[in-house]
Amino acid sequence: DTEVTQTPKHLVMGMTNKKSLKCEQHMGHRAMYWYKQKAKKPPELMFVYSYEKLSINESVPSRFSPECPNSSLLNLHLHALQPEDSALYLCASSQIVGRRQSNYGYTFGSGTRLTVV
Amino acid sequence: GQSLEQPSEVTAVEGAIVQINCTYQTSGFYGLSWYQQHDGGAPTFLSYNALDGLEETGRFSSFLSRSDSYGYLLLQELQMKDSASYFCAVTSFSGGYQKVTFGTGTKLQVIP
């Protein structure tokens, strides 16, 4: 299995809703990532998990709450989002060598297209 | 901070060769990667350079000059399916952890 699976593929939520994005990989990767991508822009790093521990938070607002229940799963909990948070949310994973993420490329999921109304 | 610059758009003819340049400024530089992304799709890893020189993978080659903070992606024998956005991405260390930051992206249009 060489895929990263994200669900749902599309999500429309109101500003008062609580929802969760899910990401799963079975490649044995021990580093997992959340990226946000707006239209015609590059992916922007949000969070990095290494060995199921949060290692990087790129000053993301608290209305985004990541969770890594085990080495295969990564969640992103959403609460009280704003319309400007509408974007494609990408999950990725990679190998880790020692205490460093691998030099090999990231494997990305197909993303969740989120619309906040 | 970090910055990566790429041309915003490139147009090339099917069967030709195209080069997409990337210049970067970063601390803790570890390597330069390239990703392809079709409209509506996810980024796909193409190549990675940690050392100076050229890496070849089929029709795609990637070059890095660490002293010049510069790299490029070379696409040969262009095909229509190569029309996509191409991102360079810097791997760097932050707080003891490695992270990847993407460049602004280059939209490649291949024309018949």
C-alpha cells in the first residue's frame, strides 16, 4: 500500500460547526503532516508529527487542532472556522531516519476540499 | 525566514525541452525537492537533491548549486500530460526537526 487516504474528499461546514478531517497511511511512515493550499498558491505547512508527537506547529490558529492517535492515523479537528479558512487541506507522510525526517519525498493524499459558509 | 522564487508561468511545445528555475533563501538548508501538481490533484514527488549536481529520473532531471542557492528542473521530450504546476521545495531544519517549504510554483503549459 503506497497511498495516503484522506476523508472526506469534500466538506462544507458552517462557522459554528465542529468537524474532523481524517488521514490514514499504511506505508510505515513515522512522520505525518498537514498542509493548507489555497487556489493557485503553494501548499503551506501547518503541522508536523514525528513518532506520533507534534514537532512543528507553524503558528496555526487554535481553531485547528491536530491529533495523531497512532502511527497510521492523523486527524485535524476543526471548530469555529472562518470563510477564509476555505482551502484544500492536504495530508502527507514520509519516512524518518534517526531523529530526522527522511530525505525522500513526501507522499500526499488527494486532499479534503473544505468550504466554510 | 525562507523564500523560494520560481517563474509563474512557462509555455513550451510538445517534444521540446523546458527548464524551470528556482532560487531560494533559507537557513538550515538540507536539500531541494520538486513536486508536480495537476489541477485538482495532489502534489506528486519528482526528485530530490541534497548535493550539488544533476540527478536524472527518466525524462526529468534536477540540478542543485548550493553555493548559488539555485536549482532547476529539466523536462525533456515534453508531453501534453506534463501540463501542470511544478513546485520547488526546500527541506530545512527548524527546532531540531526537518520541514519542507514550497516555492511559489510554476504553471507549465505544453502546446501542440
